[in-house]
Amino acid sequence: MRPPRFPMDAIGICNMALSQLKASGILSFDDNTEEAYQCARMYDFCREALLRRLPWSFARRVAPLALTAHKSPLWEFLYRYPADCLFVRRVFNAERPERTRWGYQQGRQTMKAWDVFGVSEAEKVIGANVSAAYLDYTSDVKNAENFPPDFITALYYYLASELALSLASDANLKQLNFNLMQNALIDSARQNGNESKERFRPAANILKARL
């Protein structure tokens, strides 16, 4: 019989990282141990930083943006930055997605397709020159049961790297686990790329040259 599959959670990922350092495992972030304190301090930091590094398919969201009342001389529209957004991947208008994907040429200057900036210490906005904009972004996914195996692997290596000095006082272990995380990210980027396919639209002058 195949053994039962237990759902992964944050504590399980932390214990995988701790095993890389030959440190004692934890039962919860509230354990009265240095391992629990350091894991509680660094887990979300590592999770969010890793989510920002790649356009992970499991964390990808596409949603319409909401306009704000703010104004800017640089942008026609200022949209609300979604509360669950960790990284903006693309801002686009459904009718003209090709213009808002990479920016566009105006004379010899390449114009940004969008920009993210703060209008106060507590509020960020997304500036764009397209109406009815949609956002393609990486969401702040917290439930570890939704993490695919390649993300979990990269995350526990990354967490082990960040914990190596505080729990093991070992710079070599820090570098080793960081390198393992980097290798895991390379594999993850390849796997993410295999799950989608870009549609190539030839430029008008290339089409004319072929006719």
C-alpha cells in the first residue's frame, strides 16, 4: 500500500529547512525554542521573496483594476494596487494587449507601459495610459497546501540559507543552501515555461517582407 499523503504546511517546510542545518525540529511557531523563533521570523520573508522571483503559475492572478481618485501628470489613469499583489507582471487593456505588454516606441524613446509608485506612505498605485486596465500579477499565496513541489523545494533551501548563521553559525551551509535554492529556481523556471505558450504575432513590416 502507498503511505498516506499528508498535506504540507508552513511547519513542515520549516522542519525541512531545519533538517538541512541538522537543527531540532519544531511543532509550532509558538514553541519556546530558538528554532521556532527564527522560523517564525524568517518564514514569511522567504516565502514572499521567493514568490516575487518567478512568475509562478500557481500564484498567477488576472483581474480588472480599480481606478483611484488620485491624479498624476505622467499617467492618464491611476489604479489601486491590489492588497494581495506581490509583484506586477503585466498591465494591459483587453482590446490592445500587445501595446501594454512591453511598452511602445514614441519617436526614439521607449515609453513604459505602466509604473508602480506610492501616493502616500500607506498607499501604492499603478499608473497606466490605458482605460479599463487588467492586471496580471503574482498573488501573496499563504496556504502551503497550494504550493507545488518545486516551490516547496526552493523555499526550504532558501529558508535554510537564511537560518544558517543564526542557528548553525555556518557560512558554508548558508552558501550551500543558497546555491541549492538557485538551482531549484532554474528548474522551476523551466517547468513554469512548459505550462504555457507565448503566441508570437509578427510585426507588420515582417509580414510585408514575406509577401
